[in-house]
Amino acid sequence: MLIAHKIALNPNNHQATYFAKSAGTARFAYNWALAEWKKQYEAWKADNSLPKPSQQSLRKQLNAIKRKEFPWMLEVTKNAPQMAIIQVGEAFKNFWAGRAKYPTFRKKGVHDRFTLSNDQFSVKDSRIRIPNLGWVRVRESLRFSGKVLSATVSRVADRWFVSVTVDTEDSPKRQAENQGPVGVDLGVSALATLSTGEKVVGPKPHKALLGRLQRLSRSLSRKEKGSSNRTKSRIQLARLHARIANIRQDALHKLTSELTRTHDTVVIEDLHVQGMMKNRHLARSIADMGFYEFRRQLEYKAQRRGGLVMIADRWFASSKICSCCGVKQDFMPLNIREWICPDCGSIHDRDTNAARNLLAYGLAALSCSTASSAGSKACGEEGSGRRRKTAVKPASTKQEVSFVPI
Ligand SMILES: [Zn+2]
């Protein structure tokens, strides 16, 4: 499977300047190619005899003009603009496949990065060799063995990192302990609630550091534009943002590692985060916790252990159903944390009940898929009570680049 190891770099000043220049060149090439793509596509729409744009043709086009028009591009590795244009092609591919929005221009200072193809760099112990630059020290040696595919050098606050993608041959991790399937409800009051009743409280980094964040933002806005004090403030603020992101990432990694280590099947809901983000009160907690990141980690970690992640249908009303008798309530406003089922009298903790429903949903889907493969039962029948809709979307098994914490 593809896995990416992100390692902090230890560049000297000269090397850091080279990174910034390469990232700038990559951004320029990306934006240039995106603009050209739009222009050429419009032209093709008007006149079908013209060629359709492609990353190959745009790379050729840039190569033909860069010496004359953008001579500064030659100061850094040719890989920086080339890979950026390949990424424009990928962005369009993802857009057409419905996996991503229409590509947008890159902005300076927002995820500055450039990518190298595997023939352009080499990693040895705690060093990486970058073209036109030489060896740069890294903080730790590569954790995975296998075919090295690419490396992306990126800036986070004022630090540089390299993320090396490896097609790893590492033997899969030990199988999950046999604690069976578990339902996990991701929530607002707790990071996660398990069907076992256990609650995992998230770190909510924003809440704790929000005061500092506000103070720093205010102080930044008071500094004169272009002043060195403003630069200092900006770096401080970026560092704080990076720290918050690290706290969040760490908590998620701990949770997903624990879940996949102890349970072979994890059932979660398909959260419509975009819709939930529209609710201002929910937005911060959800942004803090990163649900998509949670799901991504869970999926790749389960895959490494041969486990299964099941995603319940988006419309599955995990909070409204009584996990004891299966009767569905009409309303379940978010402020209700505990309720009594009017039909069977069970007292429910909102989140634990939802997690139990998710587990039941997963179990039903599992037994349904084995039963239907034996040809004895049709899947997805709407029944009464506990046997509800059982269509389940298995976690995607496509190879995804996954990040390992630093
Ligand atoms: Zn009930």
C-alpha cells in the first residue's frame, strides 16, 4: 500500500531559501498551467479542431517558453514546475470524477510546496538529496521500506517538511485483537462514543488555545504592513496554528490506532460535514476534530491490519432510533443528551445509543451480505423495528496516500 512519511527537515539558510524559491516556482507553474488550461479548453469548446489541453501538452509548452519568458525558473529543479503541471492534470481528473471541486489557483503562503519524482531525489539515513542543492538533513530516517515514489517538500509555519511516498512492502501489522465489531459515534460533546459505552474526550485544541490565538491575531492586525514586527507576529501566529493542528492530529491518531488495534470491524456514520458546518455552533468543534481525517486514518489503519471499516448510509438516523426496541423518534434536537424511549422505557445516553445503532447496522449488513451470498435472503429490505435498511458502503479500498505522524 502507499504510505507517506512526513519528516521534518533541518535545512540551513541557503537550503531554506532554495525551498522557498522552488515552492514559488511550483506555485507559479501550477497557476500558469491552470489559466492556460481554462483558456485552451474554452477555445476547444468554440472550435473542436483545436487540441484539448492536457498536462503533457502544457508541460511541453512551458518548456518551450520558460528560457525566454521565465528565466528565473531555471534557478531551481525542473521538477518543481513539471510536477506542478502534472498536479493540475490530476486536479482536473479528480474534478471530472466528482472527487474534487474545480481546481483553484494556489496562493502564496498557503501550503507552499513542491514535489519531486523518484528519479530526482534519494534518501539515505537521515539525509535527502535534492537536485541542484545537494544533501539536506532530515530529523529522522525513513520508517518504511519499499519503492520510493515521490517526495513533497512543504512549509508548515516557518518549518520545512518532506513527505516521502513509499509503496511499502512492509508486512501487514498484527491483526486486531478479537474484541469484535464496534460502533463509533462521532460527536460534539465527546470526540467519539463507542457502542461499549466508552467515551473518548477530544482535546478541543481551539478552545484551549483560542485566547492566545485571538490575542496574536489582534496584535498582528495592529502591526504596520511590511514591518519586521509584522513578520514576527505572522510567524508566531502560524506556529500556533501548526501547534493546534498537531494536537488535533495526535488525538485522532491515538484514537484511530486504538480502535483498529482492538476491534476488527469499526462502524461509523457517513457524516455530512459540509451540512453540519453551516450550523455555526457546531462548526468549531467539527473543524477542531476533523471528521474526514478521522475516517481517512481509520481506513488506512484498518487496511494494514486486515480490518474492516463500515460506513453507515448518510440518511441512517442513528440518533433517533431506540437501540433497545428499534422504534424511531420523529425529533431528536441536538440539545437532548439523554432521553427515555416512550415505547420501551429504556434510558439512553444520546451518543452511546447512536453508537449502538451503528453497531447493529454494521452487524445487520454483515449478516445480510453473508446470507445473500448464500442466496437465502434479499438485501436491503425495509422491515419493521431493528431490521432496517442495510445497504452499507464498504470503506474504499483504493490505495490512498496516508500520512504517518511525525
Ligand atoms: Zn425503545
